[in-house]
Amino acid sequence: MSLAALARATRDAVLDGPGTTDPALRRRIASQDPPPELAALAAKVRGQAYRVTDQDLDALRTRYTDDQLFELIVAAAVGAAAHRLDRALAVLEDA
């Protein structure tokens, strides 16, 4: 299996596979179009994931379970990785 096929399978599993969150929400998070209450978390995961703290999650725990937050964080990370890969490949094509 090629790297592209593995990346696509991973993305499909994270965004559209079974989970505790709606796949449409996971896709929104991955495509950098999160609902307002998740915008700060998604931006932090995309830009500085190592800075996500318990305090970031505590504010969201009244609305989302830990399983849902995990899925949303993974979706944001997968979306960020796909975005970076697409940008890198575009640069290589232009070179």
C-alpha cells in the first residue's frame, strides 16, 4: 500500500469512521471550520498542540465527553497534517 493510500485510509477512519462524535463535526474540525466553542482548541492543536492543557479541555467538558474531545483533537491534528502535506506538495510541484 502506498503512502498516499495509507494517509487517505487514516483520514477516512478518523473523519468518517465510527465514533462518539458526528462525522460532520469531525470533518468541520479537520477542515479548519470548527464551531465557535471549539475554535480555540482546534487552532491550538493546529498551531501548537504541545500547549493544549487540562484547562483548555475543562471548559469544554460541560458539553463534550473525554472520548468526544479525543476524537475532535485527533480530527484537528489529521486535518492540520493533511493541510501541511498539501502545501508541501504544492511547493514541490512549483519548484
